[in-house]
Amino acid sequence: MLPRRIFVVFFTLIQHSGIFAKGSAPVYEDPFDIAAGGASLTRASQAGMIFSNPALIPYGNGFHRWFGNEATVIVGKDSVEFAKTLQKGNKSSTDTPAEKQVKFIEQVMKSPIHAGVLNNFAYINKYFGVSTFNRGEVDIQAKKYGDTGLPAIRFRAESYQGVGVSAASMALTQVVSVGATAKYIYAGEPDLAIDLTDQEGIKKLQSKSGLKSLIAMNTGLGYDAGMLIFLQGYNSDYRLALKADDVGGTKLKGDGVLKELKQVYSIGLGYTLHNGIDAIHLSLDYRDIRKCYDEALFKRVRTGVKFIVRKHLGLAAGYYDGWPSYGVELDAWIVRLTGSYYTRELGAKPGIDPRKVYALGLTTGF
Amino acid sequence: MVFIMTILQSCGTKNLFDCDGGYARSKCVHRTKDEDARIALDKGDLDTAVTLLSELVADDPTNYQRYPLLAAAYAGKSGFDILNVVTANFGGSSSLIQTMTSFLPTPISRGALYDQSLTDMDSSIKTLTAIPAELRTSTSSDKYATSAVLQLTLYQAAYGVMLLNKFTYSTTAYDPSQLANMTAADAAAILAAFAGASGSSGAGSAAAKAIAAIQAQPGGTDQEKIAAWSQAAR
């Protein structure tokens, strides 16, 4: 009864199986920064500074900058649609159980499951910043026509945890700042695609060693360095940022497949119009100038705008992974609520494997 | 303002760099024909998938990895839904005809397009048999080879049943009186399809049983035996 067995294996895989593949993006990005296109080299939110560009730290008012926690939940738009479909149910349908089963599978095929969480806990002052971070995203996609024409399932996940410690200082009066981040990373990027006829893959999943290698995490210590040239005017500022991620390459040790984070050079431009209370910040990042990750241009060019109204309402829009992104942030002193909508392109080219996601964040701190 | 308007103009439906996006001023990242075929399959645009994959196979006929994909696209175009096979029970008390007819296209469901369904399923089989037999083995470590074996079993069994159903259904109802129109060539094609599908897997085993049952039927010709089996098996 091959088909029955296939059916069971097919859905067993959903429970067991695991990449997005590390690219030029920082190991941790603030969702509101992503909503502004992810162009965060010249302006980043709180803990985002530590990982986006530590040279941003010295700019601001007073000695104390931030102490707090941020928690964000990420849900794929397709996953939400799928959940709605399940909620509606199929009670009034006259379909046979087999037809219902097929319709359910078809719905699963149409709706990749994408979800994740982001957390950070950070303290930042004028010269120094430290942040723990946790970023985990899972993507499960079933296809009616896999690479060999038969139904297939792909499980991808990325998990990054660690600590970043930054130190930064101004040089040449207030025009130039330099900063560096040391980061301890605990990371894994399992990626598994299984076709119905892939007996080797199925055996691997069913073995302890196979599962262990799939979920194995690697660890490593890496360093980032950043520089910011900041020309401040009465109503307008100009910023030029240079950043080197993973200086010398960050080597990761362990049984996982992710062995190195490559050294990446990036450049960012920013322009801010402000009146002391409201501000519009336009930014453009060109990441991985030397194409170390061999990513297409749409993944390396990030651009967007943040509009801060009365210091308490933030609106963001931009282009992230080549797709439009939007966000809103309400800052009620010690509590901040953030909602972002953006698209992650999991394919190497536009339109191949996009995931539209909602990110809802709650930040507490001061 | 120009910046914001540019963003809003796209309404989140197109990638700025998408070749199909129509943003002629942005640099286009070209997809390969393989990638376009892949996207067409994912969208269920089987006509486009067949066209693109056929061109790719014609351009590089020794790249056999594309054959099972093209065969699957042809089969999908014929109305064969692989997900129905996943949930079908070939080992139960139902006959091959009953099991497969429950989800295969029929003259009733396809109407005048039924002959096209048969042609597409036949193209699917021909695509798979174009892979050299020595490369088409279930023990191969190449995923495309094992997929080709399983697909060929399913499509040949399906083709046999679909061809038989051409003579047992009108476009409105079950009508076995048309079995009298079955030619010797039609009967030979049905038997060849079942023979090609025969094997140890669920559908393969059901096809082997079908051949044995046909041979056991009374009648002097293959047409008569198939007609008798067809009516007994429903």
C-alpha cells in the first residue's frame, strides 16, 4: 500500500524536518528597521544599533540611551490565511472524506507556514552597549510538484542567539564616530527538502544521527566595525556610514552546516529633515559591496524612510528584499508597540519564493 | 514625497526588481527558463510549464532531471491530480477501475476535451520512457530516476483506465454499450498500459491483478475480455 505509507511519511516530515541561508544582512535586525527597508546603517532602533552599526551609539542626547527588552512575533501572511480557512471549516460541504483530505492537502500546498520570534534585552549608553538577542524563524513549504515532479516538502529554519557588546566613540569633534561590536553567536540553519521518492532523505530523518545533524547548532565569536560621518545642520543632517561585518570572517564550530559568516563591507547614506520634535529620515544601504555572498542586487540594496511624529509616533516605509515594506510604531514612554509588514524573498531571484510577513512587537524600557 | 509615492504605487504586489514587474527603470534580475517553469508549476499554470519544460528538454535532451517534471506537468494538464493518488487505496477491495475512476478525468467531467486529456497523459508516458531504461530504476540514487519509475507506473495505469473509460462513458452518463466500438488496437493499447504499470507497488500490483483478471474472462478476443472485465469490475 505504497500510497498510504507515502501519505503518512509525507505528513510525518512536517513534524520532524529544517534555511534561509545567511546572507549579507546583520545577525539581528529590528522589525521597525526592516519596515523602513532594512536600511539601518545610518539609523537604527535601540538594540539594532549594536548589530547594524555600532558607530551610531554616540549620537543622541544624554549619557543613558536605552535599557529594555523587545519581543516580536512574526507570522506569515499565508499562515494567517490558512488559519482562517481552518477556522471556517468544511462542515456544510458534501465532499467525501477523501475529497476533504485532498482539499486540505491542497490548502497546505498553497499556504507555506512561516513563523518566528525576535527578542533582545539591551543596555546602551553614550559609549557602550550590550545586548542579548534571539532570532528564530521557521518556514515549512509543501509543493504539489517538487523538483522531481512528485509532491515534496521543504523545511527551513534559522536560529541565531547570542550576545553583542559594542563600544563606540566620536573622533574629530562630532563629525565622525567609530564603533566596534564583539558578538558571541550560537546559530543553526537547517534546510531539508524531501521528495516522496527520496528514500535516503526519509531514512536520514528517521535516524538519530540524521536528526542530530539537522538541528545541530554552531558557535563562534565574531567582530563588526563601523564608522559614521555625521554632518549635523539646524534642520537637516547628512550621514555616511561604512561597516564591516564579521571582520576576518567569523568561524563557527559545531556539527551544523553553517561554518562561517563572511566578512562583508557595506555603505549607507542617510538624510534627515527635522525640527527638534518631528523628523523624516531617508536612508539607502548598499550591502556587501564585494559580493562575498554572491547575492543578487535586490537583496543588497535597501532603502526606506522613517517619519517620526512628535517623538511618539513612527511611520516607516521602504524596500526590503526588493519588496515594499511598511511599519508603524507607537511610543508611549516606557512601552512601545510596533507593527511591521514586509516580504522576505527566500529565493535567489525576485518572485521565486517570497514570504509576506507580519511582525508585531512589544518593547518595554526607557 | 516622490519616494513615498513610488512605494505606494507598487501596492506590495510586485518586486521592485521583478522582471515581470514592469518597473523598466530598475535593473532586472533575469530568471532562467527553469526557474520560470518552476514558478508556473507552483502557480498551477501547467500550459506554460509544459511549454517551457518542452523547450528545455529539446535544447538539452540528455539532462534527464527535467523529464519527470515535464511528465508531471503533462499529467496535471490531463486532469490527473497526484494528490488524489496519495490518498487513494489501491490495496482495498475496490478494483483498479473503481479506484482510479474515482479521481481520474472522465468523458463526463472533461466533455469534448477528453481526447486531449488522453493525448496529454500519453505525452506524459512518452516523456518518461524517453529516459534510457538503464537510468530509470527504483534503486537509483538519483531522485529523478526513482520519481520517473513511480510516475510511469501511475501514469500507465491511469492511461489504461482512461482509455477504457472512453468506451464506457458518454459525455453525460455511464454507457457500456460503446464497448462494442473498441478496436483491437484500442484493446492492445489498454493491455500494454496495464502491463507497463505492473509491479510491486500499490498501483503496479493493482495493474498486474487487472491483467490476470482480464485474461481469465470469457471471450475470443481481447476486446471481448476487456469488455467483460470492465463490467464485472465496476
